Amino acid sequence: MKKIIAAAVLLSACSYGAFAQKYFTNKGVTTFYSSTLVEDIKATNKQTSALINTNENSLVCVMENTKFVFPKSLMQEHFNENYMESDKYPKSSFTGTYNKKIDPNVDGEYSVTVSGKLSIHGTLKDVSVPATIKVKNGQITGHAVFKVKTKDYNIKIPTIVVSKIAEEIQVTIDFTASKM
């Protein structure tokens, strides 16, 4: 009897693993854009990791702050040393869920709301943003655009450059993930 129960548990675990729908990439793209009357600043990180689990409607995105590339090296240096303090807070992340079931086996596009915890500069905040999830040819793409207030994440902007950096930064995340 013990062998039958053990076999049933093992079969259950194996079948769950067979149906687990996890998709991953470490080549997602995160950009941020700050626009003021004095200056526009844009930076891109092409090494954002994203994991989406369609069984749980969950999503995790993680990026190293030092991987943002700026048009001017001095901007990049100031971003990492003065604003993000990347040596102290090396990563930013999001962990959450989306509100609609998607079928990873059927091509389609889904407008969803993604809700969860956004961690920037050592500060964790609840966020909820509209996003688009697409299923095509066995891959899942994600796209979201949202605003982040620097003061909400304790990012200090020195008075001397306050006119060059917007109080709200537009963040865009795009990724294409493949089945694990």
C-alpha cells in the first residue's frame, strides 16, 4: 500500500511539473525617460531578467542598476554613484501577479493589470500598472509603461541639478520569454 501511495505522489509531482508553464529571459529591455525644460535623459538596460509563471499568473523582473546605459558617460556615473547608489542598492525588482488567466498554448493578446511590489533604491512599494501580455509561437512577450516618483523611493536629487531631472520618471519594460 505504501508503494502505491508513493507512486501516486510521485506521479502527481511529475505531472504538475509537466504542466508548469514557466517562461524566462535575461534579455528584457528596461528604459527610463526623464523630461524637463532643461534636459531630457534616457537610459536603457538590455539585461533585465523576467520570469512569468502562467499557472500562478505571477511575474518577476530583476535588473542590475549598473547595466543602464546612458548617452553620456558622466550621466551614467552620476546615476550609479549619486542617485541610485548602485554599490549599496545594486538591483531593482518587481514581484507580483497579473489579473487575467492567459493560455500559453494559444496565440493571443491580453490587456492585464500587474500588481505587486516594486523595489528601487532599497525601498519597497505596492504598485499596480496596466500591461500587455502576448502569446505568439510558444513565446510570451510583456510590455508595460508606468511612472515612478523619485521621492517615493528616497532618491535624492541635488538642488544644483533639480531642474534637469523630472520628479516623475517614465519607465518602460519589454521582454520576450521562452518556455523553461
